[in-house]
Amino acid sequence: MERALTRRTLLAGAAAAGAGTVFAGAGKAAAGGWAGPVRQTAVAAEAARLERALIELRRDIHQHPEAPGQEQRTAAVVARELRAAGLSVTTEVGGHGVVGVLRGTSPGRTVAYRADMDAVPPADIVGTGPAPAHVCGHDVHTAVGIGVARVLARLRRQLSGTAVFVFQPAEETLSGARALIDAGVLEHMGIEEIHALHCGPFPVGQFAVTAGYGLPGQDKAEVTLSGPDALDAARRLAADIGALATVALPQTPVDLERLVADARTPNGPLARFVAVRAAAQQATVRVSYRCWPPERYVEVREDIRRASTPYTGAATRFPGEPLPAMVCPERDGRLLAHHLCRTAGRDTVTELHAAFPPFSGEDFALYLDRIPGTYTFLGVRAPGAPITTSYPHYPDFSPDERAIGVGVCAMAGWIAERTHKAQGLPGGSRARGD
């Protein structure tokens, strides 16, 4: 077995076809050539060569944040970089989505890597902000995705199968994944599984895997009241519905530290939770809530109806189906954890035992409802830095840029391993977890 790369090695060393018609370059890899698999030592060497350029790329994207659905410039940068690396590229997929295809030189599987590109809207920044800003790390995600594509393109002769790079718009509005799926990305490409990283409040160099867990979905409700005291009644009802919460929204850095610790605790406080936001607007109470496990939505909806019943003229409405929770198949998550322990070192891997963070949705859930995959938190917290500098949506979010090379090194090796696996062999099954 190849010698594992240490955490120190990762931190120190990791830092053109035109647009096609519909998903250019789709399909299985051509026969012939070196049968791989790509070696992690080669991945690490290529990632090290790209580290400075990827940091500069991230800084450029960071300085030009674009709101959900408005990612024209970012998409153009992504398409330019992928074409320069020799990938087949399709633009304007599901809005401003970009899809790049890299085919290896020997047969294998078709595996996707997803990166989101949009910035956080002002209203979704903690305390609100004056303009969209990259305070969720999507600029880092984009840089990592481009880095993985460039590394594997340089090692193409050793690559089996097909790697598909999906750069998604409009994640912050939870609409981009649906648009890409509706555009046929998964079916047209024959994608068998999909993987992603997301910045998280863990030490730089560390990964938090989510085997069997992930992120909660989101549901919304509206309760309209009538009668002469409707305004006052709406305020009381908002308080009653808010009391359904079993966990409080974090108010201080200490609260955030506790949430991170709780998410890593088996059978801890976040193993089952309801998080609720309820606000009275005139005579209407608007509710947004998340819960875990996902099947609790039925229970919470009934609790909201029950809380509303005593109020005169209360009309309760649920505008649509809940956004599904993102649940990573346990089997796939454990395979990734094993890969990271083997290639990056056991001290780089931590495991989450709850949906985390408990107050965020993620439309990556829609991909995982259809095919297997993994979603892993990439530690971006600099040594000694306050937790808010690595916790998404806080205005002082400032990730340690060394995480870019760490993510590229890990995911390039992982994608190469997954495309190399033969269907039906261990690690190559489409099963959603055993």
C-alpha cells in the first residue's frame, strides 16, 4: 500500500476544448492507455504546483461576489480555467451553471464533483450586510473544484473513467441544484455518484465526514389571524410557535463552539432537534424551521397547527413540500473517511454524529436523493482564530487559504479512486449505504 501522506505534507504541499452542444464530452472513457489508478503522491505534487495560482484565483472571485442567479463573471472565470486545462465545457446550464468533462484514457466509472459559485445575499449575512459577500466560502469551493479538475487533467494518462465537474449557481436560494437536475445533468452525463466539500469551523487540515448524517432540510409555514386583536395575537402565536424549538439559535461565539462540539458527540443534544424562527408580520406569523431526523417534519407541522388552533380565525398554510434533508449514505461516507485516513493521515479526519450546522439548508440534498455521494466539511479555521472567521454567514468569515490545497489534494485523489472502481466491486456499488 502506498505510504500515507501526513497532515504536515498536505499543509506544506497542497496549496482547451470549446463549449459543446449538450454536455460536451459526456460518456465513458476511451479504451487504451495506462490503466491507473492515479497515485496520491502524484496528486500531491501537482496540487503543490497549483497552490499559489489557486489562492490568487480565490482572491479574484472573492473580490467580485455575485448574488444567487447572477454569477455571470464567476461562471466565465470557471469556464476559462476548465478550457485551459483541456476539459470539454458547457456553459449556461440551469442558469449560469458550468459543466466540465474530463475523460481518462482507460474505462471506468463516471463520477461528479460539485462546487457552488454564488455569494451570500445581504439579508442572509448574520446581522445583515450592505451587499452580497463571499462569507460562506463558495469562492473557496470554486477554487478547489478548479484545482481538482486541473490536477486530474495533468494526470489524465493515469485516469480511468470520466470526471464531471459541476459548478452550480444559486445554492444560497436553494434553487441551483434543482435547475441543473431539471437540465438533465445527472441523466445526460450518466453520473453514478457525486461529491462535494463545504467550508467548516474545523482546524485547517482537518475534514469532518458526515456518514449517515449531513444537513437538515427546511420547511415553512404561514398562519394568518383575523379579529380585532389579530396584531397582538400574532405576536403571542409567534412566541408559542417559537417555543417548539428544542435548540436555541446561537447568539455568541461560545454558542457556536458548543454546537460544533455537540455535532461531534454520539447521541448528543443534536441527535434530535427542532430549530424554529417565527416572526409576526402584521396579522400573519411566518415560520421557518429545521428538524432532525428528517421524518420529524410531519410531527412539527402538526405541532404548529395545534399551537394555532386556540387563536381566532387562524388559517395555517404550508406553502410547499419541505426542502429534503441532505443525508449522506453511511457506506459512502465511511469509504471516504477510510480514503482520507489512508492518504492524509488519521489525525486529519473527524466524524460528525448529528446534522450540522443545525440552521442551514443545502440543495446538494437533491443530488443525493438520486445518486450516492459524499458531502464533507473542509476545515478552514486558522490556528487561534475566532470561530466566527470559519463559521459560514458571519461577516468576519475569513478562511485560512491553506485549506484550498488541502481540499484539492484530498478530492483529486478521491475522485480518481472513484472513477477507477469497477461496477460491482467494493466501493463501486450504487447502493445507498449498507
